[in-house]
Amino acid sequence: MRSFVALAKSGSFTRAAEELHLSQSAVSHSIKALETDLGCRLLDRMGKTISLTLAGEQFLQHARKILDEMQLARSALERLGKWGRTRLRIGASATACQYLLPAVLREFQKRFPQCQVTIAPGDTAEVQPLLERGEIDLAIALEPRQLASQEFLPVFTDELCFVLNPGHAWAVAGGVERLAIPSQNYILYSRNSCTFQLVQDYFRRDDVELNLFIELGDMEAIKELVKVGLGISILAPWLVRRELKEGTLVALPLGRRKLHRQWGILRRRSGRPALAEETFVSLCRAASEDLLLAG
């Protein structure tokens, strides 16, 4: 293709060969191979002069675009091949993006300034298929019930509690009325999430069905609705640490049995993790310690 473009530009096998630092014979063989592959004649040869056929004129437009794209691709790969240049594709829920990732990415950028980081939003059930298809490298997620070809690297464990308005009867009494649990209005995180399933399973062990009043996929919206007294939610204290400190929300234990969640990093089992991936996992563990202490 390069021989054809050079030949079309110069109109001479001799000049094309000089430009490409090839022999005239090599250029001639290249053109013959290209014409055979395309199944049509690209050039008319009249002695030492050549001219493009109609097919050659049309193909020349495509050939120039293809060679330009190849040059762009080479340049991009050269930049990628420079020391320290890599990428890291992360899957994470909105909660992780807001509360955990900022501290992690700030430190990660210091260690890998040339690494291109992209974030794909999604809860555990949404990021697992992305990981399976190779569209992301790691995912911050709750431990799933099925791993298939993935492995789960534990990062931190939290505990879920009742979160309610300070004026709620339970908050005033400083404790939960067990018999009143089913009759309350609950504002819970997305039904398709691991958290919803954990909460549902926890209460079903005691033959208790919660009255789901509102289902939301936005943690901030859930907190605001609880603040105005529209219902009770079930959240981890680190998610409402500011509100607990300000006194706009109150947290109470679910009961004698604790309900814990295991957070971690999901990755494909194939191959050893790259240095950037190992570093990201370590930074997540360090940031989660600070998060839980602050909570």
C-alpha cells in the first residue's frame, strides 16, 4: 500500500523506489501483489510512465486514509510504550466513587503520574459482567455470591445499622422496638444491589418482612429523605458520619445479630496483577482504614 501511494505520487517506479529505499523490482512486486489481492488493475503502464486506472484513483483515497490512521496508531503506541505509561480501568459504585475513590486516586496519581485511569460506574451486579468481558481491570464491590472466573480481594468490613430522623420514636427512646420493625416505612438502596439482598436475608431469618416505602439508587437522596422523616434507612455509619456528627441523623443497631458487609476488589483470575493494580488494592485498604476510623 505504501508502494502504491508513493508510486501514485511520483508517477515513476524509480522515484518511488528511491523514496521507499527499495529496489524497483520490490516496488513492482508489491504493486502486483496488491492488484492480485484487490482483484483489479490499479495502474496503466506505458513505457516508463504510469497512470492510475479509475479503480486506482478510488483506492488511492482509501489507501491514504489507512496509512494516516496507521501512523496515528503507531504514534499512540509509542507514547503508550514510554516508561510508566499504562492504564487502569476501574468499576465502582456511586458510593465508592464518592467516599473511597478520591483519596485513593489522589495517592495513586502521585505514584503513577502517567497512568490513564477510567471509571465505569456500577454496583456489584453491573461491574461483574464488565470484568468478565475484559472491559475493566478491577472493580470495587461487595463480595458477590458467585465469582465464576473472578477472584475477590478483601479490603474492609462494615456493619449496617438503622439510620433515622432524630425525632423518630426509636431515636428519642434510644433503642429499637422489635415488634414495630415490620410496620416502619423503609427507604432502601437499589433492589438489585448486594446490600438490599443482605438486608432482606437478615430480616427473613427472623421471619420479618420490611415495608419497602421507597427504593433509590442514590445514597445522598436516601439520606435527605430520612432527614425529613419520610422513613428509616439501613446504612453503614461511615456513609452518614457527617450527619451523625451534626445530629441530623441517628444510627441504632439492627439487633443482637450484626449485619456485616465485606468490601473488596474483584479481578479476573488470569495472570498475576500488574504493579499498578497491586498498588491500587493497597491504597484502597489504607483509605478504607481512614474512612472507618473517621466514621
